[in-house]
Amino acid sequence: MSTYTRVYPIDDKSYNPSDNPSIKGRCQVTSSSGDILVGPAPYAAASAGWVVTIYEGQANPAVIGSYAIGGVSGGDTFTLTELDGTPWVAPASSDGAYDFIVFDPSAPTGNDTIPEAVMFDTLPATGMEVILSSGQYLILDPAVFVVNAVYSISIMKVLNRDGASGYLLGRDGVNGRSFIRK
């Protein structure tokens, strides 16, 4: 049995890690603040709901972890929340520069692998159109699937989900960290 560390809602989009941005950089943390300063415009691609993983820094190891972006101000400041939505406040003595990764958690990025499995909550009406990791086009016939079962199918892109809902299951890759639990 495989252990999946990333879960993505099924949608009509690419799940190819190279098609989804993962932005790395340095941020400035200020003690007792809920904001981090990330720098100029390149980070403006990030939006509320994306995840910031702070993975290195010399000021305070209590800052290391993953947080949700609650808001973006001026393209260079992120207001963070805990992943459960509660407000985040930088701990005392955390002033300093930290390395971070920011990404959209609903799709794999360069820090992840292509989803390896699919699980349906709702089956497609007549067939979900996908591109597999091998590059092959395939229509997933609903007659061969059962709701809530996990099927080992590496899907790179969903062209038409045909009413299907559920999740693609994957893993963090070897090149970086997606989520760091505190």
C-alpha cells in the first residue's frame, strides 16, 4: 500500500508539476506580526489559499512550518494563517530572514511528483477525459470504477471531468518540501 502525501481535488486542469508554479525566495519575518515581507512583484502570482512553507532561517526555528496565505498586500506582503484558518502570529525573537516556497496546494508543483492514483466521490457521467503520465489520451469509463476506491492511475491532465468529483493522490518530490508540519 502506498502512502500519499499530497491530495488534489479533481478539476479540469494540468497536474503536471512543470505546469504549476512553485516560487522560492527569502522573506522577512517580524516578531508578533501576522505578515511576512516577501519582496517585489514576482510573488504577486500568489493568492489567498496558497501555501507558504518556511523551511530555513537563523532567527527562530518555531517559524519553520507551512502556513496558508490569508491575503496579499501590495504584491510583497503575505498575511498568514495556520493551515486550519486560525490567525498566525510570528513568535517572539523571530525577527530575521527565512527561505520559503509558495505554491497552490490544489496542484502538484516542481516539488512534487505527478499524481499516482485517483479516488472518485462522484463518478463521471459517461467518461472523464485525461492525459496519462505516459502522454496517452484516455477516457475513464465510469462502469469500471467504484466510489471511494483508490486506483493506481497516473493522471497528468484532466481535459473534461464530466461531472466527476474526488481526488488525485500524489507525493512530495525529492527536490523540495511542500508541507512542513510543526
